[in-house]
Amino acid sequence: MSLPLRITFEGIDYTYRILTRMIDQHSKTIQIEIDGQEYTVFKNSKNEWDAQERTINDRAGVIKAIVRNVALRYRL
């Protein structure tokens, strides 16, 4: 498990962890934990990252911002 990372989205701070150990350019899924809740993000048919477990109550913008941050960090 990685160290907690922080992101500020719309003026609110969120803490997340990257649970997937080996991430490279060939990774198709990444597991992350946001404020104690686990999400699996994957590359969809449009080659965009999206969450599998997303529901109406989830913060879709936060998840996309975190995945964008992870993609930039690991040069995906």
C-alpha cells in the first residue's frame, strides 16, 4: 500500500491511496482508495479512465481528477 496522497477538488481536500502495486503504461485497471472507499478504475473503449463501482452518489468529478493525477504521475 502506498502513502496517502492529497488532492484539492472544488475547494475540498481529499486523501487517496493507490492500492495497485505495479503500474506501467500497459496497466488496464488501477485500484485506489478514496476516504476509506475502494474503487477500481479501468480504461474504457474510448481509452479514457473510468470507475467501475461508480454510483449516482459518488463524486465522479473527484474520481476523474484523481485518475488524471495518477495518469500524469505514472505517465499513462
